[in-house]
Amino acid sequence: MDTTNLKKELKTLISQENNPNILEAIKTLLINSSLDPVLKQKLSSRALKSEEDIKANRVYTREEFEKKLDDILDK
């Protein structure tokens, strides 16, 4: 898809969106697109790794996390 068609599609989707949280997220993404390329790469890499961990069920429940944190803090 070329840039012109992509922009048209995005404009249509944005104009149809009513959730202010989603609109704020899009705004933040577009504003932050000028971030330092190294920082962008690190953030993208962490996000992708997190997605992989979630899919592989390598996550803690809240209770497990709280216990682990308590154990660390009690040392």
C-alpha cells in the first residue's frame, strides 16, 4: 500500500474512532515518532519480547509477582 492510500485509510479509521484513549494513543505514537532511533529500536524490541513472553505464557499472576517482590524486599 502506498503512502497516499495508507494516509487515507488512517484518516477514515481515525474519523470513525470514538474512544478517546485510542485517539490519545495514536496521537502519542505520532508525536513520539521523532524519538531517537536507538530508543525507538529498544522500545520496539522490548515490546516484541513482551508479546512473545505473553504468547508463551511466561508471565506472573499478580499474587505470584507480589510474593516474589515480598521475598526480595524481605532479604
